[in-house]
Amino acid sequence: MVDLASNIKTKFDKESLSKLAALKNDALIEFLNKYITLFNPDSVFVCDGSEKDVNFIRSEALKNNEEIQLPGKHTLHYENFADQGRDKGKTRFLLPKGIVLGQSIDTMDRDEGLKEVMDIMKESMKGRTAYVFFFVLGPADSGFAQMAAQITDSSYVGHSESILYRPGYESFKKNPKKSFFKFVHAQGELQTFSFKLGGKDIVYKVSKNMEKKRIYIDLQDETVFSANTQYAGNTVGLKKLAMRLAIQRGSKEGWLTEHMFLMAVNGPKNRVSFFTGAFPSMCGKTSTAMLVGERMVGDDIAYIRNKAGKAYAVNVEKGIFGIIEGVNAKDDPLLFKKLQDKNVEVIFSNVLLKEDMSVYWTDMDKSPAPTSGINYAGEYKAGMKAPDGTDIKPSHKNARFTIAMTSLDNADLKKLDDKDGCLVSGYIYGGRDVDTSIPVEEGFDFAYGIIFDGAFLESETTAAIVGKAGVRVINPMSNIDFLSVPLGKYIKMNLDFGAKLKVKPRVFRVNYFLQDEQGKWLNDRQDKAVWIKWMELRASNEVDAIKGPTGFIPKYDDLKRLFKETLKKEYSKEAYNKQFSVRVEKIQERIARIKKFYEDEDKWIRANSKDESVYVPAEVFKVIADLEKALGELKAKHGAVVSPDNLV
């Protein structure tokens, strides 16, 4: 039996030592010995997930000035001005020599990266408390569940995780020999901001040394390191960082980790169909998962397994860390109501704090934006400029909210913790472009859908990523930033998974951002309710469709009926033709970009690896060739833009 090292044992109080002893987990003790020694905190608190312990973590977040108390159960958190999103430039996989992932995935030598991050983190918790947490990803005691442990000096991170993830202490107790994901986070040196607002003292602390920010993933030891950062996407290890570890583990065990929501869609005669959906940030993912009239099981990450020849999925999480910009009473009534309810626990981040201690975020209502307050840049005044000369808005574009799914009226709480998972009727891939993709389309079959709708997914960058926004990029399955296996292998994993299914989900693609030549939106935000009803009917074989060059297109009469039934709206043939005309030349331009992307990727991987299993699958280039031919023939026959009537 491994015991805590003598040099750190005195840092744990009697109760924390008792909690650890009950787990009888040698690997955990070795993990703690290594990193508590490295961090050298003054004390260590072990959280067992009980109400008592979680309440203590909440109080620590306020005491440590990581969160600001708002009215009721609301709190507010700020990060450094340069720490407002996932930082791709500072995120790396640590790989042993001879292992490659691909040119689209940022990597570095494992030995070099470990030495660097250990040096940065050494003694980083001196004078502070280290917190130890246990979680389980997916429903506990299910075939989907993955265990995780985290060490952090951030009570805000622990508070967030207590809302977002299922407690795992009991899972560790039941499974002392089971492997677990490991996460270590250190905020680094902190900078304190103090302000007077409405007669109150506002104090908060942010990570200071952005040049020493690091987010490193060691796949070999299934350990994630994050240093000198507070943004939850970099520090709440169980989110996108754990996705990377799970993708690799699933690749070895035959299951999938996908950047997907999971929702229940009501069909005719009390039928319920479950859909997963992968959308890059700010492409409508959360608003789709939370559609009024449907039920949400999860909004972000899903594990998918083959059970008896059918695809079943679970929500990895139990809460939502969502973008708050644009959440309003008209378009997101259920969520907006809960974010206004002071009796519901919510952590806001990087929104504007007003003098009355209420918060404001962009497009929350029609009233003029406040001209003063406290925000992510400090003391805010309208007209302020960022260092790059751009306007500082009252609320950051990537401002967030953290809320438990149990707080939401439209959450399917029974399916949330269903150990069997949800039978998947369809995958939805959603991107954003103003001039190319129609609002909704179904792939010809599962394999084609995985490639065209998933692997060819293209969208614009957004404020959820540090860097320039508005650049159109290819983002396969909305997962390119999180892949821990080569892209070609990842596509093949999805194709192989589908090939083994006796009943395959339908695959769809949506685009809520189409505009006409004058820049007018062709979709209302509520229209997605109709598109998802059409997808449910297609997945249940209840409506026909028009075969287009890139997939199956809805028929006008079906959409007209669904608009009437779902939104009580009239839907004109003119609107249908504008939305569903095939923009042949634009699609050809997109296919050309995708072809180059995959040719470059395949060339690079072949030059750097002799392992054929990681090459881009031949099916990808077959789909490209078939599309080039079909689009060329359609353009020759009907021109650059083709009405659905000409496809019949």
C-alpha cells in the first residue's frame, strides 16, 4: 500500500487524510505525492463531493476573490484581459519521439514539454491551498463512465466543476484499481483589481503572467497540465481537455468521444427520438439543444457506444458552461428565465457588472447598452479601446454562464443519468456561412454523412478562441482542436464505428446563418425548430426528400406544414426557394478548399509516418471526386444557382 510522502503528509488535515485512506488507491496517492510535492502548497483540502465540502469550496471562491457575490445564488468571475478563451497557441500535445498526430494538431517533444511545464509550476502554490477533486464523466456505474481526479489551487475551478460534473469520490472508492484521467492546474502569480461600484468594494484576482500560460496534454500518462490561466476552457480539465484523453482511450477501446449535444425530439404519436449535434462555438449549438418544446440531455460532449448493433450516447457532463451573448427572453426563454432567477446557482464570467450589482451581456434585451460599470477590462466606460485599437464592449463576446442542468425546466433529467444511454436516431453537424450551405440537408447514407457533413464541416472562427474572428476554416466534426489521434484515423474510427452498427443513425447538416445578396438573414432564429422536426421525421422514415448533388433536401409541402404546426407561421414558396436553392459555384469553391486541406494533410502524414492506419481514408477523396463530377454536371445543365424545382 502506497502512503503519502512524509514531506507533504502534514499539509493534509485529519479529515482529508481519512478521505484518502478510504479510497485505497495507490495510483492516486502516487499522483498526489508527485504534484503536491511539486506545487508545495501550505495546505491541501480533499473534496469528497458532499454538500458540506462543495459549500466550503463555494465559500473559498468568494474569500479568495476569485468570484464576486451577486444577489441570491449568483456569482461573477473575471479573467485576465488576455485570457478570455481557449488559447490554441499555448496548447500542446506532449508526444514521445517518433509519434505524430498530423499538421493540424499542435504537438511538442514530451520530455521537453514536461520539463518546461514542471519548471513553470514548481512552488506555484506556495502560500495557498491546493484542492483535490474526484469526478466521473458520464453516468456513474455505467459502461460509459470514466473517472477523473484534479489538483488545483483555484476554488473557482472547483466550484465550476461541482456544477458541471458528477461527483466521483464513491466511484474511486468502488474502483480502486481502475485507471483515471489526471488534471493539474496552477493559476500562477495573481494580479489584484480593486474598484468602488455603487458604494461597494469590488475586488477580484486574475492570473498575471500570460507569457507563461501553458496548457499541455500528456497522452502517455493521461495527464493534463494548465498553468498561469483561469479561463474555464483551459482550467476545468474535465471539459475539452478531458475530451482529448477520452478520444485516445476510445480509439483503443472502440467507442467515440464527440463534441456533441444530446437532445430528445418529440415526434408524432408520442414518439421520442434522440439526436446528437456537433457545432463549432457560436454556431447555434446550445440554442438547438435547448429548443422550446424539446428536451435537452446534454449541450456539449457525448460518449457514444455500440450496444447490440445500435448507437447509444450519454452526456459526459451534468451542467452547462455556455456562451451568454445573445441569450434573451424571446429567442431563449427557458434559459433566460433561469439566468434571471436569483434562487438558481449561476456563475457568470466576463459580463458587465452594473452599479446595482446586476449583470449585463450583449443582446440580452433591446435596451441601450450600459455606458459604465466593471467588466473584463476593469473599470468600464463606453468608448474604451483595447490595445489593438478595437472597441471594448461592455460584455466580452465569449462571456459565459455556468449552470446545473437540474436547474433547467427543459432538461431530461431521467435520461441524463440513464446508465443505458440514449438510442441515437441522428447526428447533426452545424456550421456557419452566409453564402453556401442550405439550412438543413441529410447525407445520402451514414458513411457519406460522416465525410461530407462531418469531416468537411467548415465554419467561421469566433471569440471562443483567442485570435482573429471571422475567418472561415475547416473543422472536421467540430473536433479539430481536440483530436488526440491523427485526423485520418479519427475519420476512420467514425466510419468503422458506423460499419459495425446494424441500425445506423441518419446524418444531417444545418446552417442557421444564410443571407441573401443584400446581407439579409434568410432564417429566423426560431426556424431551427422546424428543421429539427423535419430531421425527426426523416429519421423515422415518415417523409420523402429531394435528391440534391450533396444530399437530400426537404420538400416544400413538408416544411410548409411543419412551419404551421411548429411555429404557427406561414412559409412561402419564395422563402423556400431562396433558402434551399443549391449554390453550385459556392459549393465548388468549398470543395476545392476541402480537397486542398485533405491533400495537404495526407501528404504531410505520409511523409512523417509509415503507419497506414493514420492516413486520410480513401473514402474521403472518393466523395470529393464524386462531388466534383456531380456539381460540374449540375452547373452545366442549370447554372450557378439551382432551384429545388430543377432537382426533382
